[in-house]
Amino acid sequence: MTLILGIETSCDETAAAVVEDGRRIRSNVIATQIDLHRQYGGVFPEMASRQHILTITPVIEEALSKAGISYADLNAIAVTYGPGLAGSLLVGVNVAKAIAWGRDLPLIGINHLEGHIYANWLIPPNLPAGQEPPPAPTFPLLSLIVSGGHTELVLVNGHGRYRPLGRTIDDAAGEAFDKVARLLGLGYPGGPAIERAARNGNPQSFDMPRAWLTGSYDFSFSGLKTAVLRAVDTFQSGQDRAKRGGGLPRPSEVAARAAAADLPVADLAASFQAAVVEVLVAKTRQAAQQFGVKLVLLAGGVAANGVLRREMTEGLPVPVRFPPPALCTDNAAPIATAGYFRYLAGERSDLNLDVFASLKLPAE
């Protein structure tokens, strides 16, 4: 039996988990900062790093306690060292290095994006008695990583063997959800808020643009965000527009007036969501066909979106798998799982491990 302690502090979630043999979750503890950052409409980086300092030790201790083990039972420490917010990453990496040095344990640095992919290997701790766990994914496979900071399409040929096919050239899908939610006065985090509002809307109400970027697997959602901004602006009063001289308002101005404006919020949310999902599904389907994969994995926070899950499942010619919603967002269990496979491969990080805010997935 191999037990890996995973530590994740790339953004605003302080998380620690213990995973057995790369699949079975023994514990998964998350201290969220959503309420702390909601007043700002997004993550306040300096505040996030300070909060990590306050919560990291209790979170790790709780993860060990829930797993019923001590440091002496661990085989290795896996920690996210990028990409993410530098100040946040530093907290997790430095704590992981201290534990590894003090307990003479191997240290394994993990790419946050790799962690998202490996969420699909995990067996939930609440699996009903007698129910067989899903089989581990088989290679080669295609993974679509969609989160607040990333939108990437990656061909995975084996453990640690990645071929990035395309990524966003501007806003990530999750970032676009957050920004549009602010424009519509729906609050933060934007992904769940947009999905809830869209349930009562007509996705064909507004003709939102799709940036196809023909000839590539790259994504772009900045123009879509601007289209929502323009649609919102048309619902402002003529007098209000006159005060601004007829120009487009700043997003913060629109957000402040959204609740008072007569906005068709549900229809706008549904139309925006449909545009994002259509592009994600179409590009993933094209790549799956071109590279002949037998399986597609969804990963990242936006992978919790029910419409995206449904459209991917129905629209692709191969099976599509995705983690439970709780394992889509930032947490430490996938970090431990990714660390397990690198541990088996003999990979180790030394105590000079540093953080890389813009870390890319390694390409084979």
C-alpha cells in the first residue's frame, strides 16, 4: 500500500488529501475562501496567500486524522508548484518542503493542470457498498481542461506524457463565466451562478458569437464576453447612455447597475453558456476524431457544468468521463494521485523546488 499526501494552494483553496495507491481517497480536506473574496468579485491575491498561511497546518493535520494515519505512514509528499498565484503557491510548496525534510520523505512537485486530469482516476470515498469502482482510464486519451484560469485540449499518451493541442489565447472559459456573471449581477463564483440562471432562459434568445479559430485547437472567449457587455448596454436607459457619451460602460459600472436594469438575465446567461459549450464540444469532437482516441476526459472547475457534461456525452463518438463536481474544482486528492504515478516512475523533486506561476504542461 502506498500513501501519498497531496497539498494544493494554487489559488484560493487550501487543500490537503491522502490517497491510497493512486486511486482511493482516504481523506480530502478543503478550506475555501469564497466568502472572503466574494466582496471583490474575484480572488484578491495577497489576501489569498495570507489566508493560506493561517489554514495550511490545520488542514494538513485534519487530512491525516481523517485518513487515520500519521506522517510515519506516508510514502511521499506531492505538492502543486504551478501554475497559479505565486504567493499562494509559495505557502504550499514551502510547507511541503518542510515536511519532506523533517520527516525524510520524498518530495514530488506537481503541475496543477496535471492534477485536474488525474481527478478522473479517483475513487470517491462514498462509493456504495458492493458497487465496483470505475476502471482506470486507458491511453491514449484526450483531456479537455476547463477552469477559471485555463482552457486546454491535451492528448495524453501515457502517465506524464502530454501533447498540448490548443489553449485559450485570451480569457479562459471559467474566467469568462466569472466576468459575465458580474456583468449580469449574479455574483461570484460565476460558473454555478450562470448555470443556475440559464436554467430558466432560452439559449437562442441572443445570437452570441463563436470564435472558431479555424485551423487550430485554440480557444477565445474575450469576444463573447464583449458581446454580452454590448447586449447588457442596450438595456440601459437612453438617459444613462447619454451621460456616458454613448460609449461602452466599464464592466464595473455595468455590474453596479445590473440589478436595477430590466435585464433578461436568464436568456443572456443561457445564450452565453450555449456559445461556450458549443465551441468546447465541437473542438473536442474534432480532436477526438483526428487522433483516434477511445476516451475523452473532462477536467477543471467548468467540468462541473451540467450542460457541458450532457452535450459532451451526447455529442462525441467516444465515451466521455468526468469527476464528481467536488473533485472538479481545486482540491488536493488529484495532486496526490498524480504524485503517486510520478513516485512509481522514480521521479523526485529536491528541496530547491520553486514555484512557477505560468507553468505549462510538459510536452513529450
